[in-house]
Amino acid sequence: MDIETCVKVASFLGAGAAMGFGAIGSAVCEGYTAAAANTAISRNPNATGDILTSMLVGQAVTESASIFSLVIAMILLFTPFSSQTLITAAVVLSAGICMGTGALGSGMGSGVAAAEACHGIARQPGASDSIRMNMLVGTAVSQTPAIFALVTSLILLLLDYSSHAPWPTIGAILGAGLASGLGAIGSGVGDGLVASAASRGVARQPEAAGTITKMMLVGQAVTETTAIYGLLISFILMFGNFPATDQIAPGVALFSAGLCMGIGALGPGIGEGLTARNAVDWMSRNSKAIPTITRVMLVGQAVSESTGIYSLVISLILIFVV
């Protein structure tokens, strides 16, 4: 296979991965939101207008992750890449995988939050504006891991690697896509879990909407840290100019660094989201215990974070030491 064909094949595979994986999370949870809206309307038909509006707004935000994937897929399909090298083939494949996997978690997380907002409006129609605003903020934050993946994909496609040695640069490029793409899944889901609890809390206690939203953002901020670790490793791998070698080990080490951080971010992102979800939920039930609940939430999230830090340390060792 000649180099030009190799780049074209990699572009096709990257585009397919971007749109194929990128469609899963958004589609499933748009349906989940619609199912929740049907249930909510059955419970309170008088609030049909507000519930329908919230469903459509929530679905629109949920779909943004798959739109990011569509953009990357179209770029890969219709861009005539001037550089025809093995590095270019690695770039287009990595960009597609990064965006496709990176959209999974944000699509699912945003949909879970939107569904809970529909249920909340059915229970508390008088607070529909507060619930919808809280949902918008929470789902927007849930999209940030997908935005990290989008940024990584675009940087990969825009960087000039013409002066870089093919190996181990190919390993670094593939690792960069995995670090941001896989690393976004856990945080995207976790952010959505926190946002869903906040929508439920605002419906239960509308007068505490400001406090609940603030604590939601604190919980989501901590939940996002492992996705940021993935972005950090991606940047190191993308912008590093690693010395040429005919040994296979250095390239495999760089690839493994990205894989380690991407997979290692999955559990902490979801775990921290579960911790913050329950904390935000119970704040609306017992406002007097908010200071204590907040401390326990932050300590629990910090412990959950430790495994993500282990992955970060191993990734850095693979890049700089091995």
C-alpha cells in the first residue's frame, strides 16, 4: 500500500470512528430524556408546555457532542491533506478516535441531567424556570470533556509534524488521541450525574436554587480533573519533539502513556460524580448539614481522585523516564 492510500484509509477509519462512537451517547440519552418527558407529562399534564420545552432544550445540548464528532468526521473526509506521510495517517486516525470516544460521556451525562429536569418540572411546575436554568448550566459543564476532545482533535490536525521523526512520533500521536478521548468519558458521565441531582434538588427546594447550583459546580469542577489530566498528557505528547529511534520501545512507551491516562481517568470521573451527586441531592433535603456534607463530598472525591493521579504518574514516567 502506498503512502497516499494509507493516509486515505486512515482518514476513512478516523471519520467512521468519530461519527460512529460519537453518535452513541447523545442518541441513547436523547431518547432517555424523551422517555422522562413522557413520564413527566403523564404525571402532570398541565405542565406539558414547560416539560416539552425543557426536553427540547436538554436534547439540543445533549446533541452538541455528536455535532462535534460530525465536524471532525467531515474534516477528515473532505480535507485534502498536503502532507502524505505515515505521521499524517496516524494524525487523522487519532483525531477521529479521540473525538468519537470523547463524545460518549458528555452525550450520556447531559441527557441524564435533562431527563431529571423534566421529572422535576412535573413535580414542581412553579419552579420550571429555575430548574431549566440549573439544567442548562449543568449540561453545559457536562459538555466540557467533549470540548477537550474536540480541541485535541483540531490541534492534531493543525500541527505541522514535517520536521518530526516518524518513530516514536506516531506512538505519541496515537497516545494523545486516546488520553483525551478515553479520558473524557468518565468525567462527562460524572458531570451529568451531579447535574441530575441538582435538577432534582431545585425541584424539591426551589428557594435554595442558588446554593444547590453553586455546590453542583464545585462537585463538577472536581469531577473534571481527570479529564484535565488526560488533556495534559495529550498536550505533552502532541507538542513533544521526541528524538528519532529505530527501537520500538520508545514509541510504545509514548502510546502506553496516553492509553494509561485515558483508561485511568474513567473510574475516578464516574466515582467522583457519584459522590457529588449524592451530596448535592441531600443538600436539598437537609440544608442545615450543607457545610458537613460539602466537606465529606470533597474528601470523598479527593480519595476517588487518587487512582487518577496514579495513572498520571505512570503516564509521566512512561514519557520522561522509561
